[in-house]
Amino acid sequence: MTIDQVVQAISGMSGDELSEVVAAHNERRAILSRQAVRQFRAGDRVQFEGRHGRTLEGWVRKTNRKTINVETTDGMMWRVSPSLVSRCGGES
């Protein structure tokens, strides 16, 4: 199904049908987020793009249900979405 077909299908839906689509979307996003969090463990060396496009590196200090706490090499703590974090080498 193309994006245009999806938009066309959505445009013809009732409010109740739209609510069901939104609920299904939110559930799928939650599943994907949980899967992403489970790929990281405390001590993993990771990187992510911080503010202003700067790549930051650090270590996972804690995984939460929806976020990962990362301590960067400069000692700052960041709470980052798991979809924005990637491994960058060995573990500490």
C-alpha cells in the first residue's frame, strides 16, 4: 500500500475508525521502543547525535522503559530515545 492509498483510506474513515488506527499506531510504536531499549545494557559504549548536530559518545548507565540514560565522555548525563542511540565499539 502506498502513502497516497493510506491517506485516501484515512480520509474516508469515521471518528471511531480513526481512533482505532491511532490506538494501533501507538501500540506498535510502544512495541518498537521496548525492542530498541532491550538491545542496550548498562556499560555499553554508544553514540548519538546531540543538539546542534554534534555526535556525542558515552556509556549506557541505565535503561528505562522508554529511554536510555547515557553518560557522555564529558561527564554529562543525557536521557535519549533508544531509536537515536547506536553502538560505537567495545563495552566499558
